[in-house]
Amino acid sequence: MEEIVPNRIELIPKIKGTKCKFYLLLLYIFITYTPMAASLLIWYEYNFLIGFAFFLFFTLAMGVVISKLRLLSLPPNQMEMSYSNMAIAKWFLDKNICY
């Protein structure tokens, strides 16, 4: 009789190498701070309300980008778990760029 082994939870990968760590930092900054930086720039150039509207739009757009990164990189049995932006960036870089 075979024993059914539950799906094991994989740990968040550790990024090694200077180049991969630099990519990790760039991806994390892009995911986390792009909506705020873009909206502040638009607010400075145009108007507060337009800047706030673009902040909401860019936040929604980054949510879509993060969701696509999750689909491309997380193991199927861990899709429902909650991960930070840094953890998602680590999974994505480990699976797709820094092997």
C-alpha cells in the first residue's frame, strides 16, 4: 500500500551572486515604489487630483504585474499563500532569470 505524501512547501529561494542581487533590488524597487514615484511626478507637473487618480491607477497596474509574476514563478501548491513583494521577486528571479 502506498502512503500519500502531502505536497511539501518549498522555502523561499536564496539569491546568490552580485548580479542577481542587483536584479532583485531593481525588481523590488520597481514593484514597490513605481506607483508612488509616478504619481508624485504627475502631481508635481499637473495637479493633486490627477496625481492621486494616477496613483490609484498605477497601484492597480502593479497589482496585475505582481499577480503575473506570482503565476509565472510560484509552485502550484503554494499559490494561495501570502507572500511579500520581496519574496515574489525572489521566486521570479530564481525560476526565470538566475537559475
